[in-house]
Amino acid sequence: MALASPRIVPRPTTLLSTFIHLSVVVLWLLLFARAFFLQGVVAWSTGIAYVVYDTLLLVFVTVKTLPLIRPLPSLDPASDRRGLPSMGVIVASHNEAAVLPVTLAALLRQTHGPAQIVIADDGSTDGTAALLTGRFGLTAAPDGELSAPSALHPNLYWLRVPHGGKARALNAAITEMTTDTVMTVDADTLLDDDATYAMRAAFADQPKLVAAAGILVPVCGKTVSGRVFQWFQTYEYMRNFIARFAWMRADSLLLISGAFASFKRSALVEVGGFDPQCLVEDYELIHRLRRYSVDHGLGWDVRVVGDAQGRTDAPGTLGSFLRQRRRWFAGFLQTQYWNRDMTGNPRYGTLGMLMLPVKAIDTMQPIYGLTAFALLLAFLFGGHGTLVLSIFGVIGAKIAIDLAFYVWCIHLYRRWTGQRVGSNLGLALVAAIVEPFTFQLLRHTGALMGWLHFLRGGRVWGAQRRSGLVAHDEG
């Protein structure tokens, strides 16, 4: 029986939600206008507001991540005798024959591995069929039906569906699976050998857990641009996962990347699965799970699992990076708009009263950032030397705060995950200094493109070329 995919329509907004969202826009207009009427550093009020807001978020994350200072209990798959929930893995794949071998090899190596691995083949027209039949011993079944198990790997299955997008392929697989939990893994994501075990252990320990994020490390191509983008994104991902831990402790975690995420299957069925209308179906789903939990008094939990780790292909060129960030931000705006009634709504606790108002500010944060940079350039080339020196004093203080936060995140990330990736403090110092004038502006530019994509009603993802994780012959 197919999932009844949700038909999402914008909910009626509340007066408080309207006030919060409009206030962010009106404040930007007022601060921008100050640049033309005030003297001194306050003329750069847009930039000061941007710096203050970002610093407050860093303080929040720092306070909420203090528990990571203490050693966390480690998992030992060899001695674990608990009854772990069964897990199935879905690999949604459209024309991913180049990376599927390495992805599947990692899944087939898993400790306490999945009972089912389903390749949700979303109408591939490349060499996927030849790869799955010739190398992995699978036989195609009619569209929409799960194949027989692989002749070589008894837990490996193939599900072919007409090309309709990732969300529809995932939903088709969910209906065919029989496990307690399901994990979604992108075809360009390579899991560590004990990743599925760590996820199963998390669900065993937390009966109310319905969605969990794993830790991902970005991998780009070996070109010069790929190395530069990997450098910046390594620190970005590290900070983001530390921030997810902070929001998890505030019972407000919303971002569960579908590239490596696990869910209680019954909860997915109850809310109708993934939404094919949304550009970021994984992010939208968490809003729906949380809304359903509050509506029915279920107390569902969403967490990030530090012991579940993997690597994922990340954009290594300017074009692919901007396309990715355009889609991410347009999907974020879609989801914020569809769920705007939750913003400032005490019914949803900290999520409604803190997290979603923060997200309302985030809708305009890239505009604030780009405006602040444009004003800085205008002052710099307009002969306002004294003003520019004052502004750079503010920027210098913010860079010092960012560096301290980089060091904090590196320390906590190593204790939490055991990884030493990005632990070079010299490179962290350089990244903290140059990021505000380089990578941060690119992120904001991608977000601005996302605004335009959202306002035009765009629904196309855009093709991404894989360059980081290259499929090697696993024998």
C-alpha cells in the first residue's frame, strides 16, 4: 500500500508570527537607511546588527554544548547484547552508477548491519541496471515491486520506480520495508563500518526517538577549487553539527540531513512520508513530525548521534556550490512559509518560542550580511577612512570571537566524535580570518539565489556532478 504523501498547504498565520517575520524585514530597512543619515560606526548599523546576532547564537551554542566537555560513554558493538531494533537502509539513486559501488560496499561491511538494503532506483537511465545485475547479483522486478534478494548479498534489494524525484522514491521504499527503523543514505555518502549499529543503539536507548542525524564529513574533488571548498566546508560542517547538539538539548533540533538519517518507520507512515513538493524534503519532514507529536501528545524526540559517522560528497566548484545552497535556502524558505503558524506559538514550546523565531531571522540574515559588505565597500571607496577603521575594529573583534568559537568547536568535536578532522589550529586561524570576506559571502550569495528561486516558485533541484567520493573497485 502506497504512502498517502502529504499535500502541504500554507497554514493560516498568527498575528505574532506575522509580527516576527515583518519585524526582521522592517529592521533591515531601518538599519540600511541609517547609513545615509548617521555619522560614525553607527552608520554601519546593518553590519553591527549582523555581528551581534551571530555572536548571540555562538554564545547560545557554547552554553548548550558544555556537557560535551565530559567524556561520553563509548559504544562497543562486540559486547553489546541488547535487543536492537531492526533497521533497513534506503539508497535513493538516480543515475548514480559511478558512486553506488563504494556506497554499497560500505553498507555491506556494517557491524550489526541492516536487515534490508534497498536501492530505490528513481528511473535511472545510466549504467545502474547493468551494475546491479552484473556486479551485485540482483534481478529487476516490475516497477514499484521489491526485487528478490541478491544472489550475492541476502539483505540487498532493488526497487525500480518511474523517475519522480527523491521523495517519491523514498516513500515507495518505505512502504515495501518491514524493519522497525529506516535509514536514508544518499548514493554519494560513505558510512563508517559501525554507523548503522550506532543508530540502532540510539533507538534502543531512546524509546521516544523518531528521527536521528548522523555526523558527516564533506569530501570534495582533488582540484585546487575542490581542496579550497573542502577546507571551508570541513569547518562549516563541524560548527553545524556542534550547533545541532545545542539545539537538540533545547528540544528544538530541526535539521536532519537526509544524506544520512534514521527514522522510526511507523512514525514516517503516520505522517505520510516525505513531501515531494519540497526542495528539502528531509528538513520539512522534521517540522511535520514535531507538529504531529504535539498535536497527539506523543513526546517524540529528535537527536543527533555522535557515534554514527560517514563521509559525503560535497561541492568542489563555485557553480555546484551555489546551486546546492540555492536549493537548500529555497527549500528552507518553503518550509518556513508552510509552517509559519508555529513561529512564536507557545504550543510548540522552545521550538515555537525560540528556534522558529531564530529561523525567521535567518530568512533575512544573508541579506543583512550582503548589505553590510556592500556598505563597507561603499565607505571604503567613498573616502570615509575614519569610518572604515572603526568598522574594521568591529570586524576584528568578531574575527577574534569566531576564532575562539572555532577552537571550542574543534575541541568538543574531537571529544564527541573521536575525529581529528579539521583539528589544525593554524588552518582554523586562517579560515576564521578569511571566511567573512570569501566563503561566507558565497553562502549568502547562494541564499540570495535561493530567495529568487523561492519567489519564482522554482521546483527544480539542478544536477550535481560527483567529484569527491569516487567509486573504487572493491573487488
